[in-house]
Amino acid sequence: MNAISTLRDSFGITAYKFRLYSTEEQEIFFAKPFDCVRKFYNLMLGDRMKSYEETKSETSKK
């Protein structure tokens, strides 16, 4: 046994992999807010790119 399997056995680490299948109603419920967020992100990204092209500098520096 190697060190990883010994560690896994001593702590009882177990991983589970699963997938959830949503109904059509659930897909619509989640799609609407994600669509709004995507549109807002793209709008803000476009504004930032336009600002950069006009000034040729970063709009915010950290």
C-alpha cells in the first residue's frame, strides 16, 4: 500500500459521483436568471472594452 491509500483508509475518505436530471420546468426556472446575468455581463464587458479602446488604458487598477 502506498501513503495515499493508507491515509484514505485511516480517515474513511469516500467519494461519490452522481448526476441530477432536471425537469423541463426546472430548466426554465434556472435558465431565466442565468440568461439575464449573461446579458448583463456581456453588456458590462462591452462597455469596458469600449472604454479601453477610447483611453488605451485599464479602467481600474488593483
